[in-house]
Amino acid sequence: MTDAEYDKIGGRYDDSVYLHTAILQRAAILTHVGNVQGHDILDLGCGTGLYSRKFIEAGASKLVAIDISEAMVESARRQTMYNGVSEFYVADASKPLHLGQFDLVLAAWILNYASNEVELLSMWSNIFKSLKPGGRCVGIVPDLNQLQTEENPQFGQSSKPLSRVQGGVRVRTTLHAPTPISFNHYIMDLTVHEKCAREAGFPGIHWMTPVDPQIPDLAFASFVEKPLFQVFSVSRPICEN
């Protein structure tokens, strides 16, 4: 996904929040993040600011959010009431970031825009450097083993493989909102994420269990059997060598 591609989507991305895939993601992220009262939070790839707003409402003391798309950031700013807590910037999460250190970093659907291991390691390094010692990152990455093809969309999402890349696949994903939203990105093998996380300084990745949002007509058992995405948690050690 390029910034221009996201700029074209802009606020239309909000049309996808009612899809089952989005509902599953929110249930997992908000459950595994837990209490953010008094936390300083960095939201990487904030999009239109859905999670940023939820964290502010839940009592975060500071919220910094970035996205590569100016249109997305502008939409996030418009939808977030200014209260002296939030800051939104246009920035590339694969480039060096100098935004300070945080108690929590959210990395939901951002690592999948790394096109190779060098870019992926840069993103993981940014996450590590952006955490206070003892701080935690919770995020989402798509699962290469569970691609839902265009011929068989599941939970409102499908992907078309485009080409092989080092460590994964380049795909075009469609969110089947009332007006479908499509974008290109990369799905790296989970072992590649684990390797890059360790090289960035994390002791390892904890892959989290799915969370049942308990809404009618959502086939949660089917999702558990073949999850579209994986939720992870990593922590920066308090004591480092």
C-alpha cells in the first residue's frame, strides 16, 4: 500500500468497521491491550483513528498516532475531539521515528506493509525503540497459512496472491464493505516476524488467543479453526544487557 493508494480510500475505510473481520479484530485488540488508564500510547498506522479514539476515551494520558496517508491522518484528526491528549502525524513506520517512548505501542495492520525483511526489521526496531523498558506492544498481522481467496471470502475479507517475495507473499486484499475497499500489501511468514522481533531486541513474540465478540451470525468457531490474522504481544525487557 502506498500513501497515494490510501489517500484515495481516505474516510471510506470507516465503512469496513462493521465487517466481521473488523469486529473480530477490535474484540481481540481491546481485550489483550486491557486497561490503558494513565498510559502513554503510540498508534502506528492509525488509519482514521478508531483505536486512538477508544484509547483516549479509556483514559490514556497521551496518544501519539501516525499514518503514511495524509488523508487518513486528516480524517483521524477530524473525528477526534481535541483535548490536549492526542497528536496525529503523517509518517512512515519503516523509517526512523523520533516520537519518544511509550507504555504501549499499537501495531495493528502495519507490519504487513513491509515488502522485505530489511523493512520489516526496521519496523520492529522502531517498535522496540518506541517502548519504555517494560513497555508492551500489541498488534495484528495477517496469517500466511490462512489466506481467504477471492473465490471464498470469509468474515468480509478476501485476498488475491500476486507474487512471491522473500519470506512471504504480496497480495491484494479486499474488504467487502458496501463499497468494496481493495489495497496491496505483504504477508510474511510468522517465523519471519519472530526472527525480526528477536533481532530488534525482543525476547520473543507471544501469539494471543482469538476473542469471541459474541455477536449473532459470526461463526467464531470457524475463525478459530482458520484465523485470518494473528494478534501478538511483545514486551521490552526492563533490564537490558
